[in-house]
Amino acid sequence: MALPFFTALLLILWTVPALAQAQASSKPGALEIHPAYFSMMRVRAAMPEAARLEQLKASAQSQLREDARRSLETIEKMAKEGRKEEEISAFRQEARAALSVKQDALFKVLEPQEKQLKIRLFAAVTSVARAHQVDFVVDSEGVYRGTRKLSEVGLDLTDEIISRLKERADAKSSD
């Protein structure tokens, strides 16, 4: 799924300079394209629910690491005590299964929240892009080549996206 996104992104980045040059040449039939970009990192930093979600992820991952560390200590202790390999192996399998169950539960809790966050972000980006009659929008942190060129011909929507998200959050909290 990630490959088509990056392929499309590379295609856009390679064609933007040519399209901008064609637009500048003012030849009849020249394609006019209006690119824009935004900073996903800045937008997410301005979203309180994104910060809470990241904090929850970090806390849960820390707890999973701690559980794994305790399991490894128990396995080492069992080995030092001279326990049978079958017993150690059975404990190892139980510990793996318990960690897997916790990881699955974490995913089930976090996935819907991440999805809601993406839906809100997409709605804000779409709304701002339509207001500016932009043809496409990319995340400036995801652009590995061409960022300078994009910033020369593109429109930075970051601040407006943050404002739109705050307006919607304020409207939602007043309901």
C-alpha cells in the first residue's frame, strides 16, 4: 500500500518543475497546475488529540517492553535454577502469547483513534485546498527531493490547516 503512495509522490515531484515551466512559458494549451504543501509534523503538534495519542502509544510501548524484560529475566532465572528446557520453552511460549494479546489489544484501542485523527486532518486539508483551488497537496516532510522547488511554486497551507482544525475543535466543544 505504501509503494503506490510513494510512486505517486515521486511522479508528482518529477512533473511539478516541468509543469511549472510549461505554465510560465504561457504557450497556448499549457497545463496550469497549483501545488501546495503542509508540515504534517507542525499540524500534528497543534492537535491535542494527536499528542494524547502519541503519549498513550509511548506509555503502552513502554509497558510492553517492561513486560518483555520481566519475561526474559524469568527465563534466565529458570535456566540458572536448572529447570527443564520443556518448562522454559512452555513459559517462553506463554509469555509470547501474553505479549501478543496485549499488542493486539493496544492496536484495537489505538487504531480507531488514529483513524479519526486522519479523517479530521483529511477534511481540514481538503477544505483549505478547495478554498485555494489547489490541485494537489503533499506533506513537506515526506518530500525527499524537490522540497525547495515545491516551496518556490507551491503554497504552504500549514497555518491555515491548523486554524481550520482549531475552528472545528472549538465548534465541536461548544456543541
